[in-house]
Amino acid sequence: MMECNDKNVMAPGSVVGIIGGGQLGRMLALAAARLGFRVHIYCAAENSPAFEVAAKHWCAPFDNKQQLQDFANSCDIVTYEFENIPLETVRVISAITPVLPDINALNITQDRLHERAFLTTNSLPVAPFMKVDNKEDLAKAIGRLGNQTILKSRRFGYDGKGQIALSSATLSPPDVLAEIGNQPAILEQKINFDREISVLVLRSANELENYDICENLHLNQMLRRTRVPATIDPDIEQQAILMAQEITIAMDYVGLMAVEMFYCPDNEEQPLIINEIAPRVHNSGHWTQDGCIIDQFENHIRAICGWPLGSTKRHNDVVMTNLIGEDILNWQEYAGNTDSCLHIYGKKEPRQGRKMGHLTTLLPLTYSKPPSGSDENNVVQLKPSS
Ligand SMILES: Nc1ncnc2c1ncn2[C@@H]1O[C@H](COP(=O)(O)OP(=O)(O)O)[C@@H](O)[C@H]1O
Ligand SMILES: [Mg+2]
């Protein structure tokens, strides 16, 4: 095995552990393998897509302390591919092996109320919201926030799950709360945005980077398509990047983070509203696999392993399309498209609403950011990490 004098730097041959075995874990594992790491996966679900591309896997529940410790002992560094991991699971692992991004990032982002409290404390813009624990809270919140709102469970939401849009015509408060399983929730004002964008930022102990901003099209609250470059003004783009960087600095974050935002050009005072923070690689960053020199997956691995960050430079315009459910049955047609790269996750059944793969279509580059160094005045200064 190769060695490194700096104990914060993982040499090739080290073991990278990943909590979660979905497609994000699979693509992280493939990227790690390319750099010579061995990958161990921990996931409760049988037949997880990441198991097939890893050196070893643990298929066990997140509260199995023995298995968690065994996994942790086998790894040199551990990361995760989704944020709905019980904090106790991460505590057990990090008592043995470092986990990055750390438990603080997870605690903030796995609960929409914590996330919004964190953003508000850091003077970052979010949609007007109120905490909802019961039907009285909900009635009060509806009164305060108006009749175009969205009820969101605080935890475990993804792809629009645990969310209900409310208007004056919808069900009465007790019914709506029951529909999301009477979980603790927030009510949020519906934002009349022009477009959704995301910023992929990357932070290591001493570097801060970002990818070009992309534009996201959702269908039924699920990401359908991502397009780069986003058609937004350069000064808005800069604002969005600064906001996302601020989040990583305030959290003392290490790794790749995706920040989803609503772009509302008509609102001159507040053209950008932060919707969601993902403390991990993200579906809206899949375009980087084929459109950039180093993609989000490899750069996440580089950041957590103490390596220099790779170039985030984009060499093509890209349209990324998610292949959802039975879309995947047309794989042969996609495979024959010479302008596109096909990615298939190896899931057994193409169930409705299930992400089965994606297609990145490359187009000629129409815009590229200025060479690094030319925008130095705008880059937030790093505080030394503790
Ligand atoms: N306050 C809002 N106003 C308008 N649309 C919203 C709002 N919140 C969510 N949405 C829509 O629903 C999608 C999914 O919501 P999000 O909060 O990102 O949850 P998820 O965790 O499911 O991604 C968003 O990408 C957006 O299209
Ligand atoms: Mg989202």
C-alpha cells in the first residue's frame, strides 16, 4: 500500500466507507476506485446498486451497533450518500473512524426546520415558513402565510415525498396533517419562481470551489432535467455562488454540497431564495460526469480524503435527463445516441417514479467562466478550520 506522511491525507489503497448504497453511493464508489481506493458500503437494503461495485458491503440495519462498528473498523474514512441517517448511527461510526461531512452538517440538513433556522441565523434568504406540530399550528400558519402554501414533513422527504401543496380549495388542516402521517412539519409559502437552479460547491481543508450553476426542471416534484449553463445574469450567478460558499464556511463543511435555489427575477430585492441543502453529491450534479474535467463524485472523494481538489472546469454545455421508471426500457435507443453518455444504475425493477439511470447529452460550449484568479476579489476568505 502507498503511504503518506500526512495522516489527514488518504493514500491510494486506503478504504473509503460509504453509508447508503443507492445510485449516488454507486457513482461515488466508482469514482473512488478510479483513484485507487477500496470502497466499503453500509446499507440496510438488499440488492443495493452500490454493492455490486464495492470491494465489500454490510447489509444491515442502521441500529445494528456490532455491524456498524465492524464496518467502521474496516474503513479509513467514511462518508454518506444521503442525509436521512440516524445521528446515532453516525456517532457509533465516528467514535472509530472520521465521518465527513461531519455530524453537524447532517443534523442541520436532515431536518427542514433545523435547515431553515440555520439559514435564517446566517442571514440567508428562505421562503417564509412556520413550524407545524399539530392542527392548531397549521391553522395559524395558514392564516399567516396565505392560501398558496406547501406543507412539508421536517424529515425523510425526497423527490417531493412528504409534501402537500395547499390552496384554499384543499382539505381542512387535520386531514392534510394525517396525509403526511402526522409528522412534525413546516408550512412554507409557495414561491412563484421563474426557474430553479442549483449550485454545487466544494470545500476541503484549504480550498473552496464551485461548478457552473445549472438549471433544473422538475416534473411532479422530481428532477427531470438539468441544463448547463443556466440562463441567469452573471451578477445573480455570483450572488448564488457566494451564498452557497457561505453555507459551507458557516458549517465548516468538507465535501461536495448542493444548494437548490429558486430564481425570481421579478423580485428585485430578493431574486434568490434557498430551497434546500444537500450535504452530499446530488442528482443535479450528474452533468459534471461528462461535462467537466473532474466530476462531483471524484471531487467529493478528493475533498474527504484530503487531496487537492480537481478542476471543476466545464468543457461542454450539457443537458442531463433522468431516466425514470420505464424510460429505461429504451436503453438501446439511448445507447445508440452518439452525442450522449448513458448511465444505468443496475436496479432490478423499473418501478414507476424510480430513478433508473440518466443520460447526459453534450452540446458545444457556449459560455465558460473566467479563468480562475480573475474573480479573486469575489472569493470569500477561508477561516482556518479547527
Ligand atoms: N416553497 C416552494 N414554492 C414553490 N415550489 C416549491 C416550494 N418548495 C418545493 N417546491 C417544489 O417542489 C420540489 C421539491 O421540493 P423540495 O423542498 O426540494 O423537496 P425534496 O426533498 O423532495 O427535493 C422543488 O424542487 C420545487 O419544484
Ligand atoms: Mg429538493
